[in-house]
Amino acid sequence: QLHKCNVEAVRRSPHLSGYHWWLINDYWTTSNGIFDYFFRPKSLKPSDILPFNSETALLQENLRYSYRAGDSVTFTPSISHYGKETLSGQLTYTLTVGDETVAEQRARCSGALTGKLTTLASGSLSCPMVSRPCRATLRISLSIADSTYSNSWDTYIFPTRIAPEAEWPIYVDDYA
């Protein structure tokens, strides 16, 4: 997760024109590689890395770590594109809880320029009413003729009120 956060932060920066992923494998003094000392894959797979470390990456800013049920999840998406041609296509913003899509919004991407960070149409999705805390995933996808680019981020949704669960009533008394 830290590799993702770091690379996305670099790609969002208007002051940097590139980056180098230092150490694809662990080094004897550090363990920050994708592979261990013997070039065996660790927790990250190529399919985990490509959404944020390829010629085109969808990014977002302003997503909070947690929300209350009923809140609006607002975010500012952008695209970091280093392909050969300008990209235009259909954007889809999706909020899921488990396997269920709870909110979706569509927008048009017209003109993501090569070598630039392009800000896209802002998104706002409503959090569902939940009775228990749950993990939610924001996914941004861009569909172009024969290709789809996608990236996702996790957040948490908490109920507006959490009632204690007890078999018997709970009484509180101040003995002070």
C-alpha cells in the first residue's frame, strides 16, 4: 500500500517529471523491494502495481480515510498519461461495499494530454446507510474503444449511531 501511495503522490506532483522505482528486489540493508532477496514475489503482484505504475494511471485526491453513513464521498480525479496519443473516453466512478455497487457516476474524459497531469470531472457519491462499520472501495475507470484503465482506493463507512449489543440492559452509575 505504501508503494501505491508514494508513486501516486509523485505522479500527482506538477514539479516532478518522472520517477525511478528504487530496488525491484530487497537489498541486504532494506526490505522495500517487490521481490525478496531470492527474487521470489512478495505481497505485490504485477496486477496490483499496473493500475498506478504504467504509462497511464488514474489518480484521485481528497478521498478521506473514513465517512459516516449518508455522507458524500467527494474526490478530485486526474489522469497521469505518458502514452503516444491524447485520450478521450467514458469515466465511471463506482463505490462498492463488498461485492455490491452502492453508488455510481459517469462523466466524459475529453483530452488527457500526453506527458501531462489532467484533472478530470469531480466526483461525488453517497455513502449507504450501514448498521456496522464496513470497508468501501472507490474505483475510477476510463473506457476507451478497446482499452480500460482502472484504479481503486479503500475507505471505511461507519454507522451514524452505534448501539451497544448486550443481552441485558446496561446501567451506568457514577460512584464518585
